Amino acid sequence: MSNIDDELAQAVRESEAVADAQPAPVAVPTGLPAPKPKRSLVLLGSLLVMGGAILTLVFTSFEGSAIYSRKVDQLISEREKLAGRNVLVEGTLKRGTLVRRDDPCEYRFTIKGGSQELAVRYPRCTVPDTFRDVPGMDTMVTAQGSLDPAGHFEATSIIAKCPSKYEMKERAGKGEQAPHQALGPTSAL
């Protein structure tokens, strides 16, 4: 056997001895304090309490801010349930009902649905340009506010849907004006 074979056999024996050897125990220094499990439990408990408080705050603050969206007929049929709540109601302006009062500034009008009508009061001095009572043209209205127990709708904002530009071209061909080009209401309460 050559010298290389002896060295290889010796290396194999040493590696087998290392593989079979048990690791020596490591001494733990006694000067360091052991980690305290109570500290992590207190931290976990604090985080859970803070998370619960935040969730409670979020859910209770959104309670009164929900906005219900209804058509005129739906709002009137659910009058008792939605009275005093923040509601978005959609309907068509009833022709001839839009009137303005100057002192104090207020607009009053009626919007209609399929079979029901709803009296609306809007205590502001200005309305959108497209909110006009134009003969021969339906004005779609969306009002946000609350239903008064007396039976009328107290609006805080008004949005009037203007007909599309294609519909207006067709109507202009028939000689009609756009709602914002027509004169506003002139009658007073």
C-alpha cells in the first residue's frame, strides 16, 4: 500500500470518529438573566386591548354616518324606518312646483317617482345651473338630506342630472333649450 492510501484510510477513520462523537455540553453563563415570559404576555395583552379599543371606536363612529339611497316610492314606503336618517333620494322634478323664497332663502319643489310624490325644502340661496323647471323636459333630481316627521324632505344638497349631449342635440333639433340655458324660477312663496 502506498503512502497515499495510508493517509486516506487515516482521514476516513478520523471523520468517522468525529461523526460518532457526542457534542460537548456548553456551559450557560450564569451572569445573564433568563428572558421573562411575563413581559411578552403583558405586551400581547396591551396590543389586544388597544386593537379592541380602535375597532370599537371605528364601528361606533360610523353608526350615524350611513347614507341610505332610495327612489321616491321606496322612501315613502319606508317612511317610518328612514325618518330622521341621512338619505339620498332620486326622482323627477314635478313641473310647475319649483318656487323660491327670498327671506329666508329657500327653494321648495316636489319630486315624483313611479306613483308617489315627495315635497322637498332646500334652505339655500343657490341651486345647480342644471336645476331648472323647463317645459317639456324632465329634470332628474338627487337630493341628500333627511325625511321630516311632518312629511317633507329637508335637503342639504341638490344634484340635477343634465341630459346627455347626444340627447340635447336631438332636443335642440326640435327647438328645445338645455336646462341651464332656460330661465330660473321667478315665483316666490
